[in-house]
Amino acid sequence: MEMADWRGRAPAVTPAAMEVLRSDPDLRFERAIDTVLVALPKFRERLADGRWQSTRSRLSTYFVGALVLDFPNIYRSWLARWSRSAAEEPLDLLGAFDIESPQRGPE
């Protein structure tokens, strides 16, 4: 999706975060579900208020618009949590030296 489609709400994209999202389909699915859970009540409220007009757009298009409006906040929230957790992870200095021995051990 082009940045112009975000209506001025384009989320900050970091290469590290994008790599995490590319490599983890469960994480992407969770962010999609989070977005739907946030957008759905607002979508229903807008329908009840009569803001959707069938002459202007299809209902599915209107719902996707609601998702697009809420996704940047969901993404930013995840990015902040992910950045904090990545910064707080202790370095595994000894793990770098784990080398399998070609000889059998005492066990």
C-alpha cells in the first residue's frame, strides 16, 4: 500500500521490525486480529450513527477503511513494546562459544 493511502497516518517502518514481521506469520496474524478488534466497535458505531452511505461505498470498502485508520496505532504500539523487549534482552555472551564437540561427552 502506498503511503498516500494511509491518510497521513503512515507508521514508522524500521528495517529490523519489518524483518521480524516478514519472518513470523503468527505475529502478522496477531497484529491483524488486534486491528480488527479495535476497529470493529468503531465500525459498528459509525454504522449505527448512519455515517455509511451505500451510494458512496460498499460496506466492505468502508470496513477496510476503518482498518486502515486503526492499523497505524496498533503497529506503533507493537513496535514500542517490541523495541523495549529487544533492548531489555540480556546478551547471551556464552552462547556464542557453544560449539559441539566431535567427541562423545561423559553422559
